[in-house]
Amino acid sequence: MMRGAWHALALSAAAALLGCADLQQVVAPAQTTDTATLPAPIDAAAVRALYAAPHREDGTVMHGSHEGAQWTKWTKPDGSLELLAGHGLFADTGRFVIRGNALCSTWGHIDGSKEHCVHLVQIGPDEYVTYGDDREEGSRFKVRPP
């Protein structure tokens, strides 16, 4: 029973972080987005400034949630990522690259270590939402200033 709960928590955390449509279908019904009202994603320079330029001594710190699952992610200028989710019950490390205006990440455990890319839309001061190529909404997060 405990193993099943851990697995569900890990899937929920992964979906929260990546906005992965495949995981969302396992964890919760997929959300649909009216593509006519979807704002334009931020450009490559803004993605680089957000992910690759440290906002703090320890990199950029992001706090987000998806379907109630809270997570914290650290991004470093060297392209490394760290994740804590589910109140510290799930952790992962990975790498990110910026391709055009898309942020692509590969995690040690999430998505079976397959690369997943998202587009970022700014929805408020230091607040963003991710969208996959399928235009499905993924994670919402805030960047914590120093």
C-alpha cells in the first residue's frame, strides 16, 4: 500500500514539475486550453535570463504547484536542476537546455530520463505557467528573488 502511494506521489510531482501531458493523464484528467486566448510564450532571451542567470547565490529558486502538489526547483547557470516535491518525499536531479524559446529538461527519474520541452508564459510579476507543444497547461510557478 505504501509503495503505491509513493508511486502516485512521484507521478504527481513529475506532472507538477514538467506539465507532462502523459503523466497528467495518469494522475488527473488533462486540462484543455483555449488556444485563441493563450498568451505568447516568452522569448529565448527571457528563458535564458530566467533559467541560466542566477537570481541568487545558489542559482534560481522556483516554487510551484500543479493539482495541489507543491514543488521547489533550483536551476543553476551550468544547466543543472534539483527538485524537491511532495513536502520533501520526492527528489530528483537533472539538466536543462534552451532550444529556441523552449526549455527542455531531462531528469534522472522523471519521464524515464527522456527529454521534455515546455514553453513559458509570464502571467504576473515573477510568475509563470508552462505549456507543452500540445498547448496543454502544465506547472505554475513563481521565481523567488534574493
